Amino acid sequence: MKEVSVPAIKRIALIAHDNRKEDLVNWVKTHREILSKHQLYGTGTTGKLISEETELPVYRFLSGPLGGDQQIGAKIAEGDLDIVIFFWDPLTAQPHDPDVKALLRIAVLYNVPMACNRSTADYMINSPQFTKTYKKILLSYNTKVKKD
């Protein structure tokens, strides 16, 4: 196990499938004041919509199907993202489902909190840990990797 410090100013990835973009934008509007104190990242279209609708700065990666989900996964693996808010569509097949699954796996592997719906995102943003430095535990998977 390894302890990693998560800063008080969080680096937050904001992602939404097409049918959930409006819901995520509305969630960001609701929590605009809190989110304005953190660093926001998003996949292409989602990041653009959030930035236009809220006037918050959002660093934008590529669109999800064009590699944006993988870019966010890489940032998680590098320790450069602290939270993922990903409103995904459970009823519509996505052409980049393997990328989405890989992103979910990486978030779990690196113990990054992920909210996939509005209720969970509300709980997360209202947690006392959201605005404090936090010590998270990373499990060592080295033995598991060596065995496989």
C-alpha cells in the first residue's frame, strides 16, 4: 500500500455521453461556485458546453470517441486527476465502450472517486473531503500483475 496526498484544490474530469450532457451541464451550473475553486477538465464537446454555459475555464481533451476517455485515463495513471464526474448513458450502446470500460477500470485501480450520476456527484461535492487535502491509499497490484 502507498499513501498519496490529494490537494485541496481538486483536478476534476467532467465527462458525459450525448444523452447526459445537458444533465451534467445543469449539475455544473448548480455547483458553479464550488467548482470555480477547482481545476476542471473535460472531453471535447462536454468541456466546450460546460465552458460556454457556465463561463468556467475547462481544459479540453479530445472528444471521448476520438481518444478523450483514454487521455483522461492516462492523466489518472500519472496522478494528475483527483475526481471523475462521468454521466454515462446506461441505455445507449457507445462505439467507444472499450475506452469507457478502460477509464472506469483505471479510476478504480488508482482509487479515484468517480460519480456516474447526479446523486453520487451531489454526495461527493458536499463531502467535507472535497475541499480539504486528503490522503488516499493506493493498493499495490504488483503481485497480481506478476502472477498473470
